Amino acid sequence: MARARDLVKIYGEGDAQVNALAGVSAEFRRGELTAIMGPSGSGKSTFMHCMAALDTPTSGSVEIDGVEIAGLKDKALTRLRRDRIGFVFQSFNLVPTLTAEENITLPLDIAGAKLDKDWYERIIDTVGLRARLRHKPSELSGGQQQRVACARALVSRPAIVFADEPTGNLDSQASAEILSFLRRSVDEFGQTIVMVTHEPSAAAHADRVLFLADGRIVGELLEPTAATVLEQMAAHDPAQRVS
């Protein structure tokens, strides 16, 4: 569904130069939830942004749903992001003047695309928001706002969803609800999701975990648990080790 080959991302020049990514290659398969973890400054957010066409790598290539991103003109890149990629952010990024329903359908409204009513109803039932659709973000809890954001990410049936710390601003109960929804969207809808997180309990919902350090992939864990994620984090990040 998505592939990165030898991604390099360099910021700055001379003494101020930072190698955020130092040759990262990875594949993300259809119907799989992948968590990306690593210490602060490891390059995980830069990697996601390059994969999601929100940033341009210095070198290397990214392919989304069979389309090579490099070389796409602005209009084609906009269409790719709009039609084939879904986004869930830590800060929700909802439009405050719109209702929950209007926020969910916003990508389709902007694109002038027709709403798949059956798909929409299925998403609404899955996120459990039917009674809150006419409420604005200020009238919703943090967990409800993030569920709106998740529904918005899925409404256009994207090839892949990128979630950047989707539970970072939520309490434990709301976090569990969001992670359960992301897991269900993979298991029931066949959705492909790539999630950046620093929480072992969140990563335990994934099919696999990729660990980054110093701009490189340094480990991979299949069928993770919170305990095995912690072990891997300690192995790759000295700050996590307990003497």
C-alpha cells in the first residue's frame, strides 16, 4: 500500500545541518496497523510527514497506492493527499464553526465528491457519534473530537491513514476508545494505518512496530505487547534503560 526507499531528509547547512532521516526504507501492507516509535529526535515524525506527502525528502522515494510521489505537480499531489491519504493529528484539527457531521464530510465537500451514504453510516456507528453529529467541537469532549477526526480521515475511503500521536491529548479511557476504533478499522474495513506514538500501550494495538533512532530503522517487532515494546525501547534508547 505504501513504500519508502532510502529516504534521506536533511535540514539546514554547514554546522547547523541535521540529518533527520539517514536512509530509511520500509513497506506498509494493506490491512495492517503499524506503529512507529523512537526517542525524541529519532526522525519518526519526519518519516511520517515524508510518507504522507506533507514534507519532501532530500533524496529517496515514496510510493502511495502505486503512485510515486516524487515529481508530482502541485495539483496531482493535492489530489493524492485529498483522495488517497487520511490524517489524524494529536490536536484534532477540527473547524470550530462546523458541526461534527460537517467536519466529517469536509474532505468530500472540498473535493466536490459524492458521499457514500452506506460507508458514512457504517463509520458513524463504529465511532459511536450518532447522537453528537449536530454538536460543534467546543461542545464535545477531547475523545469525541478525536473520534470526529478519525471518522473524517476515513470518510473518503483512503488507501492509507497516517495518525500522528492520536492519543497524545486524551485521558486513558478516551485513548482506549480511539485505539479500539483504529484497530477495528483495520480488522473490519481492511484499512491501512501508520501511527506515530510514544506510548507502549498504544503500540500494543498494532500488528507490528518499527523503531527509529538517529534517523534510521533500528528494529522491528511483530505482534507487540506493551511489555515487549518496553523491552525494545530500552534496547534502542539508553535513556529508557533501568540499571
